[in-house]
Amino acid sequence: MTAPRRTRVVLASVAAQRPPRQTAAAELAEQTRVGDALLRGLIRAQLALALRLAVVVLVCLGSLPLLFVVAPALGSVTILGARLPWLLLGLIAYPFLIVVGVVFIRGAARNEQDFAALVKRR
């Protein structure tokens, strides 16, 4: 009986047999499962940011009319010749919405930067 022939295994030859790993950019361009998962993660992060800020706006601005129904005395308060409900809903609401918009834009840009860093790292 002859002994089975021995095979010499070299790390370079094993690495050469393994298929090359695709980059995340290629995964995105070819629309593979991995690329699709990466893109869905970005979309999910953007949606979560938008929903959080929408809740903030709804709670802050939506609670003001409720506040004036619950405490009608606040509705008759006059500041600088204008009633408090008009000041809050007609004047103060716009700077608040601008601040929320700026926060959204910065958060969305941060999400996109994180996504780009993830794509470069892979």
C-alpha cells in the first residue's frame, strides 16, 4: 500500500483561490443584497430622523391650541398689543420651524457622511 500523496498548502495559494471581496461601492452599484441592505439602512436612518422631528413639531405646536383650551386665561394675555395665541402661533412658530429644519438638514448630512464613511471603510 502506498501512502496518499501529501499536498503542500501555501497561504498565498489559498488566498488566490478565494474570490476577491467586493467593495461596498461596487455592491451599491451592482444592486446586490449587501448594497440593498446598506441603502435601506441609510433610508431607515433618514426616516427615523424625520419622524423624531415631526413628533417634536406636533407636540410643540399641536399642544398650544390645547393649552389655550385648557387654560383660557392665557388666551386673553396681551403682550406688546398682541394676544398671546397670535404671538405664539403666528410669530414664534416660524423661527421654531426654521430651527427644526436646520436640525433636520444637519442630521441628514451627518447620516449621509456616516453612510459614505461606511462605504469607504468596506
